[in-house]
Amino acid sequence: MTAELLDVAARGLKLVKIRQPYEDSLLNFAKYVWPVVEPAIPFIKGYAIEAVAEHLQAVTDGQIRRLLINVPPGFTKSLMTDVFWPAWEWGPKGRPWLRYMCAAYSNHLTERDNMRCRNVVISDRYRALWGNRFGISNEQFTKVKFANDCTGWKLATSVSGIGTGERADRVIIDDPNNPMEMESETIRATTNMWFTEIIPDRLNNQAESAIVVIQQRTHEEDVSGTAITREMGYTHLMIPMRYDSARHCTTTYGTKTWTDWREEDGELAWEERFSEEISQELERDKGPYAWAGQYQQMPAPRGGAIIKDAYWQEWKPDKFPDFEYILASLDTAYTEKKENDPSALTIWGVFRDEAGNPKLMLMYAWQERLQFYDLVQKVINTCVVSPAPASHPRYAIDRLLIEGKASGLSVAQELYRLLGQSKFGIETVDPKRYGDKVARVHSIQHIFADNMVYAPDRSWADMVINQVSVFPRGAHDDLVDCVSMAVRYLRDTGFALRREESAIAREDDMMYRSPSDTAPLYQV
């Protein structure tokens, strides 16, 4: 072998060695070509982006043919799925014949990513390692469609743009639902019909071709919701911004199993990119509805799932009315760890309108992560009127309800020891006798729907209203438990009768009252 041939062979071995990490791993490849599409932004690794890459790689390996991915905005979902993955399969994986049909709610999104993918495969960085595996066609080289000389192509279109023409090996559906149009039942139905009736026929090979859906959740009846409720056979990778142990995600494909790496509720999905501070700002700015759907992947109908925020009546006067009964409800979870559920307390007052109908007022509320003795002291500070100065309001309550779980029983016993029954009655309640959490909220929905519940325009009231509004798809339900426990108790004890029930009760009272009952005891 001549020196020239030896040099060529050595260069070939070196090239193979250089290529290997990028051909073995989609994530490594994404990091390698990242500067082509985002030269001013550093590539940030994290478990979330690794999970997306791992599942796309499983599609390449033939282990998944239907993949549904739900991740928050900003998780590089479009770049990974619609830009890096096709370029990786064409060059590093040596499959330049593959054809991609990419759709979104608007074609400008897929055209944007088509140009990004095109820029990757024609870049010097890419061609230096895989330029000999295919060439770019001059006949098809637009932002809508570009092709290679091995019969592969990539088409950018929209939900309304895919008809009965092209067929592909990979159908990539990236954000098929427009968040601004999700309240339209007609648009949702049209999109879902496209997804279920048009898309399945757009595959080259029904046994081997793949469909990948990736989106942030926008509505219970979005495309993801349709795939899930109709059990369409999708492997479902779901990564909420904050970990929710009740919805722990595990996927299985081939001989592999992926499971959410987090253990503590509230733990962030990609803290390297979205810190606690940034996540709190997003949650505040987006509001409960958008945060629950787009970031937690658990959409609730706008305005509330069971108890709509419009059911709460706003109390505008500066002063509260005269209350005939004041009740507090406490849900305990004493701990200081941020990832655990907080303890929560609500104060309720019962009053009557001018017609004598009973009404309920949310007088005060808080939720906080506290250790045992700090929790007991905060309850005392809230529910016992004292001349000593306090950092928050104090209320002379008539009764305190405490959920009768283990931590609640301990708090009740300590309050009994410190206060006895001298200040107010303490009662532990087993709410499970009324069913699960959802059933308990349903049991008091009519009280809210009948315009019986008021709240002032205060930040702590908004906190309660927002948490109740997104239930049962919110990250926490501590305040919801307090609300359902208090309102159910007031209803069962006769304080929160509906208008018709209250009228009947007054009629019954008058029916069995003798004339002498209303006469003065002594004549004046």
C-alpha cells in the first residue's frame, strides 16, 4: 500500500472516530450542530431535553411508531424534533431517503424550522463529516420543501394544508392547536378530525412509518387529549415544569424503560435553564389557566374546571357584614421543604342578605410550609383575638375544622392542650366519608353556582380562587381541601342553605310558631 493510500486510510479512520459520538447519540449531534442555528445562545443540557432526544432515537431504532411528547414552552422541542432529528437521520444515521412531512397550526412555524434544518445540512460543520452521504437537490430548495439526491425530502405545511397528496416516512406534528383559538369548539373539532382521519393515511408504510406529536397542552380536547382519551397507541412522554408525583410518567419501548427522574413534588424539570425564580415569574405572569396547561401539561377549562372563578361574588364594601357564625378550616402538612405541599387555612363568615338568605364570605386565607410548632402557633395567631400586635388579621372564630389525617390529629391535640375549648370548638373531620377530592368539590358546586359565596378583592382571595378554579388539574389542592371541607360543613349544619331551602326553612319556622312566641313578655 502506497503512502498516499495509507494517508487516506488514516484520515478515514480518524473521520470514523470523530463521527462516532454524534452518530450514536441524537443529543450529542444536537450539541454539535447547535451553533449553526443558535450561534449566540449556549447549548444547555438537562434531563428533559435528554428524554426528548432518547424517545426520538427510539423512533429511529423502530422501537416506537407513535410518539406523543408534552413539554413546556422553551424546552427546545421544535429544534430537537423538526430540525436536528431529520438532519441526524439523513446524515449520521445514513438514511437520506427518509421523507418528512411537518405540520403545525400555522405553516410559518414549520417553514421556519425547514429553513433551520436546511441550514444545518448545508453547513460546513455538517458537510465536513457527512457531506459524502447525500447531496442537496437544486430542483427542490425552498423554505416549503427541500430535497436531497437520494429521494429524501422535507415538507413544511400546516394543519389545514395537508390533504390527500404527499406521503411520508415521518409525520411530525408540532403544536397543532393554536392557543389563541382553543376556545372555539368548531376549530378544535376540525383539528381533531384532521388528526384522526387524514394523518393516519399520510404514511408511506403503515407498518414502519412513524407519527410524532409534540406540543404544550392547550385544552382538554386538544390533539394530545384526543390521542390519550381515544387510546390511539401513542407512547406518551409527559414532562411538567414542576414534578407532580400523582402524574409520574414512565414509558416503555423495546427493552428499555424511561421514568421521570424527580422524586419531590414541585421539583423543576430543567432548572439549569428555568430556575426557581424564573419559574415563579412565569407562573405569575401566565396565570393559573395557561400555567396549568402549557407548563404543567394538565389543562383545565378556562374559567374553572368544577367551580368556575365567575361563581365567586366580589365583595366591594370596605367593611365586612355582621357575621352570625365564623368557621375556620385547616389542612395540615407540616414541613419546611419547598417541594412538599404547604399547610393551608381559610376563614369563613356566614351572613344574610336583605331578604334573609344566607351567604358565605371568604374572610381570610393563607398557605405556608411550616414545621409543627410554627404551624400550631400560626393557627393560634390567626384564630385567637389578642391585643398584642400581629403581622396579619386575627379572627374570633366559633369553630375550627381540621382534616383528620395523621398530621391533623397531632395539631388538633396540641391545640386542645394549649387552648382547650375556651376559645373555640375544635373538630376533626374525615372528608373521605363524602368521597374523593373531586366528589367533595362537586358536592358543593351548587353553593357557588347559586351565587352564595363572596370574596373581597385581595391577593389572598385570588390565591384561593385560582387554586379552586384549576382543580383537579392544579399542582396543589391544599386550599381546595379547606374550601370543600368548610363549605360542606356549613351546608350540612344548615348555615349554607340555598335560597329555596332557606325560604322553606323560614316558612316551617313560622308554621310551628305560636302567636305568643312573638308577643312581648311584659306589656310596656
